[in-house]
Amino acid sequence: MKTLLATMIFAGSLSSASAATYTIQNWPQDLSKVPCDAWHRNSDGSWTEVATIIVGTNPTSGMVFKDTDEAKIINDKCHH
């Protein structure tokens, strides 16, 4: 039971980390202002949005970018 509880707490902390919300004004230029933990780098080199990004008043989440202007901005900032 303790192991199950610890697993549930750990899983909950992972999901709350991905629940962050960031607000920007200009797409895609301001993506450079979004922290790297808002993205997950996939094995194919694409980036998945794991946070919510609000552009003006429009929320986005779960978007995937590869070989786009968005991917270049994220890659330049976050891929070392």
C-alpha cells in the first residue's frame, strides 16, 4: 500500500509539473521566452508542448513541432 501511495504521489507531481501555464503575445517569436520545461523533446527530434501557452487570450496545449519556425526557436533555446 505504501508503494502504491508513493507511486500515486510521484505521478501526481509529474502531472502538476506539466500543468504550468505561460502567457505570450507574439507567435512564434515569444516562444523564446517560454521555459524549456514547457516542452518535451521527442525521439524523432520534434517538440511537444507539455504546458499550456496562452497567446494573447488563446490557449494552446499538446502541439507538436518539427521542422518549423516554432521548432527552430525551441531547439535553439532548449537543445544543448
